[in-house]
Amino acid sequence: MPLPWMFINCLEEGCDWIDMNGFETESKLKIHPKQEHINHFWCPGRGCDRVGTNGWIRMIDM
């Protein structure tokens, strides 16, 4: 079993994926926000499905 200091924590405020609940690899951490957190940048167009967890993480990607 990995030691507690080997886990990578999610930096999103209020997320419980920290310490022993953290991630074992960087790639798992990169997937996590896309599936679990509401993305900060949504499409302003009416009827567009790029909202909520389907939005963008970075403004430059819009």
C-alpha cells in the first residue's frame, strides 16, 4: 500500500480527494476535474451543451 505522502491531492476547494483519498498518478488527477467538478468556463451560446461538467477548464480553450 502506498504511503500517505505518495498521494496527489486535488486542488479544487472543498474537494475530498486529498491525503489518503488522493490520486496515485498525475494522469488520474488530470481526469478527475473533468468528471467531478463543474468547469469554470461555459459556452455563452443558447442551446450549446458546453455547460456544467461539459464546459472548459481554461478560458483559452473556449
